[in-house]
Amino acid sequence: MSGHSKWSSIKHQKGVTDAKRGQLFTKLTREIIAAAREGGGSPDANFRLRLAIQKARDSNMPMDNIQRAIQKGSGGGEGSNMVELLLGGRGPGGSAILVQALTDNRNRTVQEVRNLFSRSGGNLGDSSGVAWLFEQKGLIAVRPGELNPEDLALQAIDAGAQDVKVEQDIVEIYTLPDKLEAVRKELDRQKVPVENAQLSMLAKTLVPLEEKASLQTLKLLDKLEELDEVQNVTANVDFSDEVLEKYQSGIQV
């Protein structure tokens, strides 16, 4: 999962400096509404809602916004017509890309995603064509700060994590889906500075691409994530350090 980890590290770093806070809150609101609509407005009885609320709090979303989103989702009003989409396709160089979206207009969202794939030289197809290449995992991101990353890794494993990757200034902790909350709580109890925790679809294996295709894929992933309706994007590409540094340099220009 190192390719995903390194790409995620860049996203975390980029988010510190130029995240579009309004767009982030829109995505978080959609997830809270969908979770409340699916399992009810009580976080105690709704794991997905608890996770969505915690993710919103990690992103400093105001509690008033969170409460309004819960009310919309559990009240059957605004947001009751949202549908969840799992879209899959092939990106530049044949990479497999999985897109998770929440939208109130399925046709519009599918068309927007399809257009981005086409403009990048890829092709949006049936999600089942690539979905088997991915599996759901719990993903916890930690900025160690003054803490020793290796010690954090041991703490995470002791707390029940499956795997830990240390990339630049981000430690990424992987868990079974049903262990995510328990591992997060144990890390919180130990005062570990968790930055984000979520369920993610991660590639089972990663494939290398030529530099040009890798850079095109990174650009496509960013463009997809800029869509308000898109909640998560992942690819099965093993991005090299050199490609990531070159792309990161391009972002900063």
C-alpha cells in the first residue's frame, strides 16, 4: 500500500496549505446526511454516523453544521434523494481507479466523472471491472510531531492495527473495517495525535507506470476529488518518489 500512502501524504500536506474549506465541509455534510438517512440520527446506534461526525470534527467543522446535517438526514427532507455511487474505470496507462460519490443527480455526476476520465486518456466503465482489485480498510492518519514514528507504529499494532506505513511526516495506520473505531479510541486514549480516520477502498496490489502516465494519473485523481459529489478516490498505482516530488512541485507553482 506504499503507493497509496505516499500519495495520501502529499494530499495531507497540500491540505494544510490550500484546502478549500467550503468544499471539504460540503463533502463532510453529504456523508453525515447519508449516514443519518441510512441508520438514523443517533450516533450511539449508528457506526457510520459516528465515523462521519468524528471525521467532521477532525476537520474542525462547527458542531452547528454537524447537527444540521444530522437533522437533514434523519428528517427525510433535504438530502433524502441522495444516492451513493461506486464508479470504476481505467486511467492513463491502464491504471484502475475507483470513485465513491454521493449525489442528488446520478446522471450529472456520472457524466462529469466520465468527462474527466476521457480528457485524461482514460475510460469510465462498469465499476465491477475494477472493484475486485480493491478492498475496504480502516485508514488512520497521524502526524507524529515530536513523537517517534516507530514507537507510534508499535502502539498502533498493539491497539489492533493490521499494518503501519511511515511516509514523510505522516504515519498511516491500516485496520480491518470493524476495528477502525476501536483502534482510533485506543490511540486517542494514549494521546496519539490522530488527524483523520476513515473507511477507504485500497488497492490489493499496486502497479508501476511510466512517468508520463503516472503524472497524468495524479492529475486525474486530483480533478476527480475536486468534484463536490466525489467523496473518495483511489488508484492501484505505485507512484515513485521521483514522480510524486515532480507532481508536488507542479502543484506549488
